[in-house]
Amino acid sequence: MGKIADRLARKSDPLYDQARAIVRQASAFEQDFDDDEFDRLKERLDSALGSLTPQDFERLLGMVTDAAAPRRDGEGVLDSVFDAIQSLCETLPGIDGAPDSYLISIPLVAKNGPPIWGVRVSATQGAGLAQVLKDFDLVEESASVVFLPRILRSLEADLLQYGDVYRLNRVLAQGNLDEALELIAQANIRIGYGRHGNEAGNKPGKEACDATASVGVLVALVKSSDLEPFPLAMELDHALDSLGGRDPFEDQDEDQDEDQDENQDENQDEDEIDEEDISLAEKEAWDDVHAVLEKAAQEMAASLDGAELVLLEVVDDWYGGVRRARGAEREAQMLTWLEDMARAHADGDMTALYVNKDVWPADARSTHLEIELFRRADDKRLGTFRWYPTSHEEDEACAHELFGALEGLDLAMLPAGGRAAARVAGRREGLH
């Protein structure tokens, strides 16, 4: 059946009317951006998240997406729906309705030791970790912090559905740590993993210590009545926002005379300098933050009695931290594979290899991108690496992250066929 027929067929689904009501409510908010309309949208979604299984809620979301797609305001409707869902999953309202509990994920990498995922977090260790977060302004001083008693593998956290995260937030807020662990275990079983988040269902040991197994997510619920419970994240956002207040490449009126054009050129040169200054200031802001994260990671490692740790991100939400952890693990997997291929086929010399610059899904049904690796000397195809998107990652963003990861390596990107094909392509371009 075609897409229209598919949509019509879904009318018999018991969730169909609920999906249409959610779309109508999101559209009402899009018309005037009234806070009361957004609250009513959240109430509808809150009811669905609380009453449906995670699988049924995902099915409801699929129908919401289908119902919104043909609408002129469909893109805005879906943005509002997912903003509301994320808010419901990541926060809990206090007495006055404003958030006072926040579910966060802290992305960590363990270096020179056993993998970080699977590590148990005792109450004593949790108290030490909470103090580290406060000492380095990752969490405000008066907040209370409750940790999930096990560090998750990044893939475990990434594959949790919206309904799982919604429930995890609430059981942690109630202090039901055993129930929270069981929720994670059941989600793992549902997707074909063992209860502990690895295919074999066993706890990781030293034999699992490699670059791809060392990324983990420390899960915490932060309770705070402060309007800004994450000071370092607030300061970073403020610093970056203050740098983005003026567009240095502002559009100029095309109907200017020659004298104005000359002045425009001079102003443009000044603006380009300003843009360089902004980039430098952004780098300095990030460098300051990374220095804080490095010191905080050292203290966190001491609290966990573990190996050297890297803290990947400023913490203030769930989904941002999970994406950062999963992205780091994905890059590590690709780098490990490339290094292994270089050792096996090029005496460890990465510059002796190249990647097919045309990166596409294997076929129309593929959920991943594939990169083909070749040897420069003879254009021999050595193998293919699968680059999987993280949850909720759009295709364009997935490809952007892949190319960004490849650009940081000593790998050329050439057409299929290598140097000979590149020369032919160059000659063809020269003819035009």
C-alpha cells in the first residue's frame, strides 16, 4: 500500500484518535505559542506516557508523525510534541509547577583499566560523586542527588524508549533503586540484550577492556528548587550566547552605489576579523570548561576507585549526555576497526589507506551508513564499516557526524577506484 492508504488503514487502531488529538493540541499551540496550550499538550502526552507501555507509546508516536506529516504546520507540530515529551521524560514539576527534579546522564570514558559500564555505585560512592558534582559547579550546592546503582553502557541508555526514560525518572524520584535497575534489565531483555546490557548477559570483566567497551553513562536524579541547578552549564550557555548576538556576515543591500560597495568591502573585512575573534572566544570558553571537567573526572575516578576517567560533557539533561556517550563509543569503534585494518593490511600506516567518499546506506531499508576502506597501493577493497545512528538522530546529522570523525584521521577520501578515478574526475572538471 502507498503512504495515503497506510494512513487510512491506521484509523482502525485504538490509538488513532489519541494521536489525532495530540496533533490538534500541538497545532493549537503553534498558532499562538500560548503557555496554557503547551501545558494542555503536555497533559495529553503525560497521560499517554503514564498509561501505555513503552512499545505502545512508540506506536502512538508513529501515528502522531503520520498525522502531522501532510499538515502545513506539520514540522512545527512535531517539534512541539517532541519538546513536550523530552520535558516530561527529563523533569518533574514541583509544588508550583516549575521543574524541581532533573534526570541527567553523565557520559564517562574509562582509560587504562576495566570498562566503566557495569560498575556498581554504592550509597557511599554516590555521596562522594554528588560532592564532586557540587565542588565543580556541575550541580548547585543545595541539590540532592540520587544515582542509579549501576553505570550503564552507552548503548543501553541510548536504546531506552521514551516510556522507559519517563518511568526511570519517576522511580528514581521515589527512591526505588531496585525498581529502577529492574526497569533497565527489562528494557535490555526486550531489545535482545542480557539483563546487564551486553549480548552474553554477563558482567564485563577485564577481558572486555578495549576502546569500544569503555564508554558509560552515570545516571542521576538531581532534586533542586533553584532555577539554575547546573551552574557550569548555565555559564557556558551564557558565554556562547553572548558571542552569538550579532551576525558578522549580515546581508547587505544589493542596490548600493560603487562608493558604498567599497565601504561594504572594508566593513566585511572588519566583520571577518570579528568572526575570528568570536571563534577564539568560543574556543577559550570551551577550554575553560574542559579544564574543569578534567579536574572533576579525576575526583570522580577517586570516588569510584577506578581507572582514569574522562568526563565528556557538561551535565544538565538526559538526552544530550546519552547522545554524547553514544557518539564517543561509535567513534571509538570505528577508530579501533581502522587501526586493526591498517595493522593487517598496511603495516599500521593509516595514510596508506583511503575511504570511498560516497557514503550511502547499503539499500533503501538500511538503518545505517557504510564506509568502504581501500588500500592506496592497489585500490584493493579491504572491508566495510557500519556507522549506526544514535536514537532520534536524523540522517543528515548522522552523516555529518561520520564525516567529522573521518576528517580528524589520516585518511584520504577518494572516489571508488581510488587515485585513477580521482584523476579522471579532475580531468572532467577541468573541461567545464
